[in-house]
Amino acid sequence: MRSIPLHFIGKFFAVLALVSFFLPWVRLSPSALKKNTLELVRSREEGGPGFLQNLIFMRSGEWSEMWADPADGFSGFQLAFGAASGTQRAKMQTELASIVLDKKENRPLLGWLLLIPVLTGLGWVGLILPRTPAIVMAVTSVGLVGMYGILRLKMAGGYSDRLIAQIQLGLGWWGTLYGMLGLAVVCVIFLGRMRGGWDAD
């Protein structure tokens, strides 16, 4: 028998991740230079955040930073495709992506970010099928956890560069991350409820 609340929760996280992928992820905020400098000094004095704060929780100040100007910035979709146009705006997107995610110059397009809507869509399909093959939930959960981990680790590794470059994380970034993580957890729960072979209850 299907768990209606669990399906509802899974669909909520899927929608959250997909919608947030098209909302602003990162933005330039020159006015934050003083605050970022103080945060950088404080972070170094304290020795940096722990494992859980790097991979799950927000750092101090990131909650208010997220709501500072939620409509401004570049989305995950734009970071994946923007540099292809060759415009000045696209070049800025490339630099943002370079600092935030890769820390490399002349980096290729971040086409791998498109795995996020693909995996989210796969999870949605798994939630609406009458009898879901376990492999669908397994691929979705592993893929989403992998993408989540990559993005969080890249952001943690580039934290100092981000502060120096006056780059802030937007609502779309956190919505995408937590949407992916929540959907992955739901998929894992479904895997645990599988019975005999490759089909869900």
C-alpha cells in the first residue's frame, strides 16, 4: 500500500529542487565587502566550520545573505548555459561559476548542472508510477546525493574566494540543494520499503 504522505513530501522536494534551479543561485554584492572581510577573519580565527556545517547546515550569516536580494543573481540554468552566448553578462556568469564552483580560469560550461533537473524529473516519475522499479529510486537517490555532495564540497572549498569576490548565495542555491537532499532521502525510504524483486509497494 502506498504511503500518501511520503509521496506528497517527495513531490514537494522535487518541485522545490526543480523550481529553485531556475531561481538566482549567486550574485555579485559589492556592498558586502566589509561584512565579508570580517566574516573571513572570524572564520580563520575560529578554524573554519565542522563537517556537518560544510555538508548540511548554513554558515553564520548565510541565512540573512540568502534573503538580502532574492530576485537578483544568476540561476543554475544560466550558469550551465550562459557562457555560450559570449555576451558581457555571460562572461560575468562564467567568472561567477569559476569562482564559486571550479576556481579555474577558462573553464568549460557547467553542463553537468543539468543533471539536477534530470535526476529530479526521474525522482518525480518514480513517485507517480503505480509500481516503481527499485533501480529508478536507487539511481535517483545516488545521483542526487552525489550532486549535492559535489556542490556543497565545491562551495566549502571556495568559501574564502567567494567572500573576497563579494559573491553571495541566493535563494535558488539553497532551495536546489535542500530539495535534492530531501528527495534523495525520500527515495532511500522507498528503497527500504521495497518488497521482492524490483517493484515498490
